[in-house]
Amino acid sequence: QARRAARSEGAGDSGLSRLIELHAFNAAGDAAIAVSLAGTLFFQVPTGEARGQVALFLGLTMLPFAVVAPLIGPFLDRFSHGRRWAIGATLALRGFLAWVLASAVSSESPWLFPAALGVLVASKAYAVTRAAAVPRLVPATQTLVKANGRISLAGVVGAAVSAPIAGLASLAGPEWSLRYAFLLFVVGTILAILLPREVDSSVGEGTLVLTG
């Protein structure tokens, strides 16, 4: 039923349905990582220690990310003719980092925080490349706003389905929900590579020139 809904109104013919399915796996993987890290940082240590862990996590991830994030868009503009591979790379990187996080969590390695930062950066890069791909796959029967709405809805559904599964996997240890996320990102990487060639098209693009 989900696939039939994703392919409705011409989305199956234009290739938009593939991006919708891809985004569902992306959101599912992010949800699994969030569940695992939340359990690791907040619930497995005493309250006093948890505060220090959370402060360290925010300091080593969010602050550098705030500096890196504005640079992601201009960097990815260089890959305008390889968007499928750029999207796939952001998913593959998160899959690799999810596996690294699984090892870091189980061994209490200091690599936990740098790997978490890498996940945040790759997630932001995915959002930028996906936004650039959507207009090239919108069918004539839909508007860009509606297409983005369907993609966002697929993300909500993917996260809602994945979070309880990740929670069950984390009962055996937080590393298992991260390994589950790894599998989701592997599937997402494959789906990204299988996106239509129109994603890489530069038809209709131009150079913006600012004049004073």
C-alpha cells in the first residue's frame, strides 16, 4: 500500500516514488541512531554524569556543525552532475559511521563524539542534495510543494515505523540499534544509486549574477 501511494499521480513514472522510498529509509536510519544515542547518553549513566555527557556531546558536535553546515551547500554545488552519487555518498557515510558508533558505544571509545558529528554533517548534506533533486522528478500532475509534502510524510512514516524497531533492538544493547541503522543506510545507498538519471540533469539551470 505504501508503494502504491508513493507511485500515485504520476510519481512512479517520473521517478519521484524512488526518492520518496529513499527518504523513508533515510529517516528510518536517522531515527535508529537517535534512539541508540539517546539511550546511551541519557539512560545508562547516573543523572549527574549524564549532564556532563550531554554537555560534552553538544560541545563536540553542535558547535563545529554550526560552522560546517553553511559550507555544505556551496561544496555540493560542485557535484551538480553527480547528485545520485552525492546522495548515495551521504547515506553510505552514515552507514559507515553507524557501524563505527556501534563499536564506540560497546567499547566506550572517545570516537563516539566525532562519529556523531560526522552523522550530523552527512545528514545535512543529504538534505541539501535531496532538495536539489526533487524539482527534477516532480511529475506534471503535481506541484513542487505537494511533492515535498509527500516526501516529508514518507520521512515521518519511516521514522515512526523504525523507532520502535530500534528501541527493541537496543534492549540487547545500543550497538544493535546502530547496526540496524547501518542496514537501513545500506539499502538507502542502493536506492540512491538507482535514482533516475534526470536527477543529474542540469537542464534549465543558469548562472546567477548579482549586480549592484
